Amino acid sequence: MPPERLPLALTMGEPAGIGGEIAAGAWAALRATGPVFLLIDDASRIPGPVRRIEAPEQAAAVFGQALPVLHRPLPRPAVPGRIDPANAPAVIASIDEAVALARAGRAAGVVTNPIQKSALYAAGFAHPGHTEYLAEIAGTGVPPVMLLACPELRVVPVTIHEPLKQAIARLTPALIAEVARLTAAGLRRDFGIAAPRLAIAGLNPHAGEDGTIGTEDRDIVAPAVAALRAEGIDARGPIPPDTMFTAKARPGYDVALGLYHDQALIPIKTLDMAGGVNVTLGLSIVRTSPDHGTALDIAGTGRADPASLIAALRLAAEIAGHRQKGFV
């Protein structure tokens, strides 16, 4: 099948969450325009028109009439809002199959529905989350980078899911520079940006004011920026974090690097909570995900908004297109 006609592979995510509902909603929104995608899930639990297929190559032919599903029965019927660790192996198997299809050239990329990590941990899952697991089964030998994107902003957190005190203690010029290099490479390859502009946030108020409000910006962030610029990477910083996300500042860069989780994620979720997309840079495959959780509290109520999944599917198709064109 020509690369441009390959479907995206969407995983089931947490069966007790909203994954099935938003998959159906995304299909309804995209059925006429694409991108074409298939769902790896228990077809009996998906609302709306569904067509069971035997292979991803069949997805394009049925997409206009029904959501193509590679039917993978759950060990136990899913009850909205009630997680069941017995279904965790099926959740993991869905991820494995989607990755295998992408690596074999039978899917254009992988879009992951949100998982409930507590349910997977109870079943023996040994990874902090999706990103770390995907790095193991689809990595390229470099650390994966989490990028969040919406039409108005892209952000990358240098440190992610760890206590703030620990995150700050881990910051070094080498760590910041490594994440920045990987981010720049990912923007070239996956977004087609030939010369990415990186804005790197300061840690302290006013980026430390030359060491008068903390020395980390002078001693840790500034050397990283200097090293990046010496390598020919357009990096700027440390930039005062209270002004770098304003409407006036955002057009001046292609991605903002926050030094810790909330510094990067609060701005993008404030700007576009419904349409934000999680992208993993540095994998051998394309991977995106909605920028929200399993929403157990509203599962089964019909209130789930598919907007972030729709954005994730569209961005995955866009990234796949850039990779097919050979951007480096």
C-alpha cells in the first residue's frame, strides 16, 4: 500500500475510560476527510457504526461507512468508570500490536488512547507510562522527548513526572542541552522546520536577575544555551518564564522548553486544553496522543469531547507525511 494511504493505528487505552467514545466521535468527524485510522479494541463495546476488519490494509475501503476495528476481545466486559486489572494485558497488547504494525510499514503511525496506569501497575506493568514503554519497544537509542502541541504553542518539559525538588536537583547544563538537541532534531524530522528556534525558560523569577534571585539561571541554564548556540542551534535564554508565553512572545520561537513539568504544561493547557496533542520525539515510529486522561468520571455519559483525539490523529498524519518526505 502506498505510504500516503496507510491508516493510523489507534490503541484501545483504558477500557473503562472514554477511549471508545472518543474513537467513535473522531471517526464521525473525520470519516469524510480523513485521516483514515483503525482501532485496536473490542468491537462489541464501541458505539456507532463499526466494521470488523482482518488486516489494516482493509481500513481505507470501509472508513467512509464505519469505524474499522481490529477486534480484540477483552477478558472481561468493560464497565464505564470501573477499572479492572484483568483487562490490563489487553491494553498492553493493543499498544504492542499498533507499534508492530507501524514498524512493519502497515500503519502510518500510532495514536494512543489514554491509559490508567494504576490498573496496569496492578497487573505488573513496570514502566512509568506510555512514553517509557514506547521507548523500550520502538526506541532509537536516544532518550524520548515529550512535546505538547496546539496551534498556538509547542512546549517540551526538560524534566517530567518527578517532585519539583528532585527535578530542580537534576538540572544540569548537559541535561538541558541534550533535551534541546533532541527537540531540535525532532522538529526538523517530524515538523519539517529546517532551522528550529528554541526558547529556554529560566528557573527563577525574572530568570534570576544576574544571580540576585538565585544562581541557577546564570550557572546552569545560560551555559547550556551558550553550548547550543556554539553548535549552530538557534537557542535563546534563559527567558523570564512569566513573559515568554504571552501572545506577543510566542511567534518568536518554534518551541518553548520548560525546566519542569508544570512550567511547560500550564501554558499550553491554559491556551488549548481541548485541542492539545502529546507527541513523542525520538522514536522509530510516529506517536501522538490526546493531551488528557481516561476521564473515568464521565465515561459512558456521552459527555466526552473527541477534540484532542481528532487533533492527535491529524497531527500524526502530518508528521508521517514529513517523515515520508525525508526531513532531517
